[in-house]
Amino acid sequence: MLDNKFTQAMQAWLNAPSESRSLQEGAELLLRLNRNKWMHQQILRTRNFSKLEYELKKHLQIRLDGLTLQEVADMEKRVVPQAKKSIEDNVPTISTDAENPSPQFAGKRADHDTLPDDIRDLYEKNGEIYFKLKQTFETLKQMHDAQPCDRYEYLKVLSEQDKQYRENWAKYDSYDPNTAKAAKPKRSISKKKSSNAPTS
């Protein structure tokens, strides 16, 4: 469980004017977070305020999202394999059609061209999300030696991208034109009484 008072102390230090910040106080806050005595000593010895601020901001964002460092590590174990599967299951192929050279993704429905615009758009949007998802995934691979807290920003983006990607495919694949047509409300046509009609 997160200590809200400790989170508030971090915020107070970061929000304070730079000239009134205590290096010792900030370094002690960071030491409580990462238990890294070597970094603690280096920051104090070199009076590296910028490094201290960067590290505290990084940890603060994680705490404001309601997560502990262990939960970030668990998140990584869950999110990265899911994203990897999404990428591997939908590798695009380049069309040899000179009139339509854009990448074609697996899973395109046979009735795609007859679907409503909003449903067709899900397929097109996922083409864009795929490349962003892959780029974020590759960035994280290059950061394999970094701590989960250093990778958190990209893990969060990867999780959001993969979630949207999967949701779009689910909506696209499950759309049933017959069900949608049956659910469409019928227009009620009311006949206006003619002003020339006889009154009783």
C-alpha cells in the first residue's frame, strides 16, 4: 500500500522553488524509494540537483498512477508478452497491386467494403496503431538493461496501445450486419391532419 504522506512530501519538494530546495532532504526521499546508497552519495557529493529532480519525478509519476515498483515489474511481465503476441499475429504484407501498394493486414473481412464507415475505420486505425505499437515495443527491447521504473513511461504507452489495438479488432471481428440492421429503430411517420379536412 502506498504511503500518501510520502508521495505528498515528494510533490512538495518538487514543487518548491529551486533555490529553497534542500539537497539533503531530496536525496533522503530518493534513498527511501530506490535504496541506492551509491546514487545517494553521488548526488550529495556532486550536488547534482538535476539528477535528483529527474529521479524523483520518475518515481512520483508511478506513485500518482497508484503503483508500486513491484507492480510496475509485474505490469512489465504481463504487458510485454501480450504486445509481442499482438505484433506477431498481425504482421502486415505489402500488396503487389500497383494501384493499392499499402500494407495489408491479416484479418480483413470478406465483406469489408460493405461495412459501415465506423467499422471499416477500426481496421484502418489498427494499421496505424500496429506500427506505433511495434515502435514502442522495439524501444523497450533496447532498454532491456534498464530498471522497470526507467521503462515505466514506455510500458504505460505500450499497454494503452495494445489495449486499443485488441479492442478495435474485437469490435471489427464481432460486428454482425444482420444484428445491427435488426436493432436499428424504425422511423415513425405521423400523418398530419389536413387543415381542409372536415371537422365533426
